[in-house]
Amino acid sequence: MLVDFKRPTSHIKYLSSFTSDEWIKLALSNPIDILIDHAHCERKAAGVAIQLMFRYPSEPNLAEVLSPIAREELEHFEKILYFLKDLGHSLESLKPPPYGAELSKNIRKEEPNRMLDSFLIAGLIEARSHERLSLLALNYEDKSFKSLYESLLESEARHFGVYWKLAQTKFSKDQTFKRLEELSEIESAILAETFILPRVHS
């Protein structure tokens, strides 16, 4: 039976594809796996922000922008851990999708291109997370799950905006958006590959 899933009224313009109905169905049918994977995503996102601060310790205004993001990602990580605990579950290892590793292969090694690509890929991951959390918030019937995902949306939107603003303040607009368009196409191609396990970025 076909299901008419609810979708956000606006689309994140820098994502070159929409999430499929198949992913929505898979995610809604496996709420605990998605929660556990989301906790891992929040932890990794905090690590990315911290890693960039260590990689570029003298970059003006970088730590001031990324430190709050790292802190907020860890707050989300803890929030999901407690939510899982209330449901009688705990964090466990899950087979990761190829998404993050494949995207990271496209970060150029020489500077300053490495910095630009790192910002843009971090922003793309946050943008995709925001799109998918929006879909979960719109389509979950369980009020507790719906409320959890709704509570995370605002900060997820702010995070991808921060990374893209960082790129635009340190690189030309033409350079930034040309590379963003290239990476966005790559991101969509990675998601189009088959990965049948329920994950936030499967």
C-alpha cells in the first residue's frame, strides 16, 4: 500500500536531491536503530567541530563559532541517550553507512582547499540531517518521538548555516558555491547507493 508521507513545505536549496519515500518508511519502521545512529551522528558532529578547531588553532573567529556547535552537539547526544534510556535501550555499536567516509574522500588535501571542503561537507551533512529529522518529526505518530525530533530541528538548521557562512567569509562567493554544487552532487550520488540498514544517512 502506498503511503503519502508528509514533507517540509520548503527544500534546502543546496541539497541536490530529496530523501526517498523508501528511506522514510525504513526509518519509521526502525525507530530505535535510527535513534541510536542519530546519537552516534551527534557525537561525530561534535568531533568534527573540535577537530577543525585543533587543525586551525590560529584561524580568526573559528573557535568562537565552532566551540558552541561542539557543545550543542554533545547536548543533543546526551538528550538522545536519556531518551533511549527511558525507552529501556542504551547506546550500542551499529554498522555505519558509507556516507560519511565516502564524502570525506572528496576533501582535497592541499590548503586552503582542504579548509573549504571541510566546511562545505560538514554543512552538507548537517543539512541532510535537518531534512531527515524534519521528515521524522512530520511523520511520526508517536508524540514523544515527534517532540524529540522537533526539538532538534532549529539547531540543526543553524549548524549547516554556520558552516556555509564560515566558507563564505573565508573564500570568494563564486569559489564557495561552485565547490558546494560539486559536493552536493556527490552527496546525492552517495545516498543513491544501496544501503538497506536503517541509518540517518543510509
